[in-house]
Amino acid sequence: MPFNGLASNLQSGSFLQRRRSSLTTFVKEYGEIAEKQFQLLSYANPDRNEKTYRQGNEAFAQEQSAMYVQGIWAIPEIKKYNSSLELGVFPFPSSDDPSRNHLVSGVDTVLTISSTTSHPEEADRFIAYLTEESIIRRYIADQGVFPAFRNIDVSNPDLSGVMPDFRNGRMVDYADHFFPSSMDLETIVQQYLFTGNTDHYLKQLDQAWENAQRG
């Protein structure tokens, strides 16, 4: 989560294009992002590495921490352990400069129909059902997410802290959505958070990028 919060906001707008053209590297431009990733650990609970995703949600629900670096998808899971918990969300504060801080948001679920399906009519009807306004409202209320339809407002008070960003278009896509999937980014990031070796981390990112480009 911190990787996307930081990289999506702090990398230059042309970084990915220049990286694809081998005009720059992670070593040259990702130093601030890496340092802030590791610095964040100094504010974390001492037992952070012992928690699973489920245990983290449960611990936050039981008010064992004041803040939780997560996405809004975790809210329904958190509230399974404490349905009366009062919580709020806000965009990840990547920089002391407010103009550089945007809400990181992207498409999470997509509905599609295979071009080779043997049941195109049934598939059409199913998607038509899923995109009925009443069904969308039930889904977003249950999952605590935002719809892709402009005419459907979100009234969930838990999400009020990010509503201005959605309404004003102060959003940026996930940085890792544009990374080659074969980079195995999650493993590289996790290793860095255990070792704290920034130089090795940045070189690893460059090497993994190059390996992915070569296929």
C-alpha cells in the first residue's frame, strides 16, 4: 500500500515512459519514494510482521492502532469484527506539499463476456442484472466501494473523507498498474521492508524491469 501511495504521487509524470525508453532508472528517481517507504515502518506497531491481513483488520477493529494503511476494500472486513466502529479515510499523505497529494484510485472489478461464449444471451442478461441501479446500490453499500456510474451517489459516511477528491478529480492511478506483471513487485518491496537496503532495492527494481522487458 505505501508503495502505491508514494510512487503514484511522487514519481514524475513522464517516469514510466522514460523508463520504457531506457532514459532513466529507478536508481536515479525512486530514492525519495524508497526512503519514505522504509521511514513509515518507524511509526508501525512492533508486531506488524506477525500479523496476517485478517489479523490486521481485526486488530484495527479492536482499536489496537490509531491509523491503518489500507484501501477502502478493507472496511467491510474490519467491521466484521466491530460493526459499531467509527472510522474515516483520507488520501495517503505522500508529501508535505498538498498539491502533490492525490487520491490513488483505479478500476478494481471489470465485467466482461467472452467472445467465444456459448451463452451470449444469458451472459448479456446477467450483466444487465448486475448493472441495474438497485443492484449496484446494494453492492457498493455492502462492499464500501465507489461505482463507475456518475448518476449513483455514495452515501457511506465511512468514505466521506475522500469524497471531495472524487468530486474534484484529484486522483491518480496506481503506479504498479503500469509495471510489467512479471516483475514480482510485491516480493521485491517486501524484501526491502525487511532489510532496509535502499541501494539494493532500487537496483533490484531496475533489474526486474529489464528482465521483464526482455521477456
